[in-house]
Amino acid sequence: MDEHRRFHIRFRARDADIDELGHVNNAVWVTWIQDASVAHWLTAARPQDRDRFVAVVLRHEVDYRGNVRAGDEVSAITWVVRAPRGARYARCVEFHAEDGRTIVASLTQLALVDRETGKLARVPVEVAAPFLSDDTAQKEIG
């Protein structure tokens, strides 16, 4: 995948993010997954697409491989896995500790919704293009 199709963002764990075990609560990780995904959409999507469409989560799969404590910072990298099929697409988000280890990895299944109708919408090629490598777009959409 082209590196420019990946989106990078950082998060710092606050005291309110910490659970009874002393590390970031699982619900916070899911919020950060959402925040990274939305930030990528808002950064890469064309303005008319941001106005017309919104994504809804169908399924989250999250693998926890490490812990983060209050004050720790993590880097997140997110990308769309492959060209959409109909209204559906998949997005990965990986969180890396300061030493580079992947500590949380997720795969989220999403569907595109037309804001005006409230119904699922097939993902148009031009909407998907900013999120896909040229090779992926050619193989799966074209």
C-alpha cells in the first residue's frame, strides 16, 4: 500500500482514560479507533463527500497486545484495507508504543450511508480513491 494512503495521528492517555488495572480502558481504545478513522476521513475525503456521506460501524475486532498508562503517548496508523464492496469497506487501525511495538490492532467493518436518505450507499470510485493505493483501486474497483 502507498504510504501516503495511510493516516497518522497521536493520542496521549489522560487520567480519565485509565481503568482499575492502571492502564487505558478498552472503551477508550474503541473511541480512539473511531477518532482516528474520522480524522482520516475528514483529512482525505473531498468536501462534497464529507457533506454527503457518513460511515456506520458494522463490526469491530480489537486485539490487545500491550498496556498504556496515564501520560503515555501512542501513535496510530489507519488505512482502508481494500476497495469497497457495495456499501461496505474495512479499515485497520494500529496503535504503536513509543518503542514501536504494536500494542493494539483493530479491523473495523463499516458501511457508507447517504446523509439525505439515511440509507446505505454503494461507495463510488471517486469517494474511495483518496484512501486506496493505485494498485488496489485498479484490481478491485476497475
